[in-house]
Amino acid sequence: MKTEEHAEPAAVFLQRVTAAVSELKDQLQQDYERTYPGLGEIKRGIRQELVLQPYRAGLVLRLYRA
């Protein structure tokens, strides 16, 4: 019974923290893009390439083994 009473406030707290962190991230991104116009696109492209590299490496290894 006590666990149920505390579960709802904990869930609300986590939702508020998540929303605050998300808002802060958005504000920081906007500040960054205002300070360094045009670099946001470059940064996103680099991040995308870094995410895709392991998949491409795995594909090459699978093709090499086949």
C-alpha cells in the first residue's frame, strides 16, 4: 500500500525532470546554433556518420565472410 502511495509522486517527479532536461537541451542547442551559425548541420552530419560507421563495418565483414 505504501509503495503505491509513493509511486505516483515519483512518476510525476521523473516526468518533470525529463521535461526540464529536454527543455534545457533545446535551449542549449538554440544557443549553440546562434553562436555558431551553420555548424549545427555539420555537427549533425558528423554524428550521423559516426552512428552509421559500425553498421557499415559489420556489413563489410559479413560480405567479406560470405
